Amino acid sequence: MKAEVHAILKKLRELLIECAIRFPVPLYDNEGKRTEKYHLVASQDQLKCSVTLTGDSITQADISYKIKRTSNQIQRTCITSDAPWKLQQVQDAANHLQQAKNHIDNIDENYNFRSAEEVLQIIGELVAALQRGRSSLLIPKKRSIEELMKGRNMKSLSPNLPDDQAISFFLQCHKLVIAVYQLLNVQGTVKMEATQAECSVGWLNEVLVLFTVALTLCQQLKDKINAFKTDVLS
């Protein structure tokens, strides 16, 4: 059990470092902040956005979209490096990845595990951290239109948007998404219209694959330990 567990933990650590290298924020010994440019367009040019992503922040963006309540009016706004828009999901995922690596680093390579339960507890902590990291990128936090309008990132927009409009940037799976929300008064009833545009982000796809491979390796180790327990009991 000692040889098998340490060998898999070593392989897991290598996987986590590979994952960290791909993050655009300082993590372990990677290069730190990278700058990437993306272009997002919705169908029928309802929404257009060019974005510069530096690390975990949008440091430049030109955004234009059609106003729903009028036929031809275009709303324009931008983000500049003076007031970047922070993508908290990136830092959250990086923090959980760091936690997973810390769990492994806290175990001496010559440590003798006392029981199968001890190993299963370590695996459980690793899996929890990895799942949180992957979920941070897969599933953006849901926010109400009121929360979006009052959010600190909205202050990054120049000029400010009208009171009945809001913008959100988020990551979902391997994509960067921009969503524009507009409140419309239809026969006395207020309803929300949303328009989205998205683009694929290369490093996100690679990070998610490595998270999944690490989780699979954890499951394989868990299965081996449970099989070992069964053999001992029998």
C-alpha cells in the first residue's frame, strides 16, 4: 500500500503542476499573467465584444449591442485597464488547485500510512478540492438582475449603462461568455431579455481535462484501497 499510494500521489502532483502551468495567473512556478485577445459575436450582430484578458481580469473591452425597446439604437460601452473587470472564477479555481497540491505536499515521501482509512481521508480531501476547482470553471454563480446591476464589476464600464441594463462576463466550461440583460416593460409587466455571445478559451479546455484526469486517478486509488481493505478482511 505504501509504494502504490506514494507513486500515485507523485503522479497526481505532477498532474496538478501541469494544470497550474496553464493558468494565466501566478501559481506555483508558472509564468504568471498572460495576455490574450478574444472576439465574441452573437447571432445577427445583436451583440459584439472584443476582449483583452490579462490574468484573471478583462483589462480592455469594446462592447456594443442592440437596444431591445427600439429598432435601430446601439448601446456602446467599454472597459479599460484603469478599471479592469475581474473574473473571480479563475482565482477561485486556482486557489482550490493550490489547496489540492498542499494536501499532497504535506505528506512526506517516506511516510508510512497507518491505515486504509487514513489514505481514504486524504483522497477525500484531494477530491473535494479538485471538484471545487473544476466546478468553479464549469458552473458560474447565479446572480439576480439586481445583484448584477449593483455588482462592483459594473463600475468598470465606461460610459455607465442605463438603469434597466446590465452586463455579465463569466466562464462556462471551456468558454468565455458575455451576457447582456435588458429590462423591458411589456403591457405593464417587466420582463428580462438576455443576449449572449461566447468564444472558446484554449487554456480553459486543457485545465478542465487535467482536473478530470486527476479526479479519475483519485478514484482509481480509492478503488485500490477499498479492494485492499476487502482482501485484508477476507
